[in-house]
Amino acid sequence: MRLALTLGDPRGIGPEVTRKAMADPRVQALDVEWVVVGPTGTEVPVAESVGDWPKATAGTPEIVAAHAGRMAGDAVLRAADMALDGHVQ
């Protein structure tokens, strides 16, 4: 079975939680091929990129938060499209 897993907020906790979950032996024991969806440039490699997340984002906190939210939303939309197209369950 192939399942899409989105990173969430790329500013920190989303990739951190994903990395920890993927390292959990209970998750690794599942008969699942994980397709990680999100921006590149975080601590978690992605199989399906929605763009690049810069290590140091310039701008006001509101702009950074909006950019992070847009990328998290794009990941959810991409995962949904992948499910609708039959690439993931």
C-alpha cells in the first residue's frame, strides 16, 4: 500500500514530527510505502515536492507564516490529487 504523508508547517514542528514518526519502529513495521509530500529544504526528504523551503527566510513573520501555510496547503492538495489519480491509497 502506498500512502501520502504531508509535512505540515515547514517552519519546524511539521518536519520534526514527521521525522520522529517515520523513525518509530511501529511505523516502520507497517506494510506501507510512504510518499512524503511537502517542500524540499526541510530535515525530511520528500518524494513529491511542492517547492523549495529556504533555510533562512527573509521578510516579516507574517510573510514567512503565509508562505509556510501556502506550502503546507499545497502539499495537502498534491496528496489529494495523488489519491484521486490512484498513485496513493
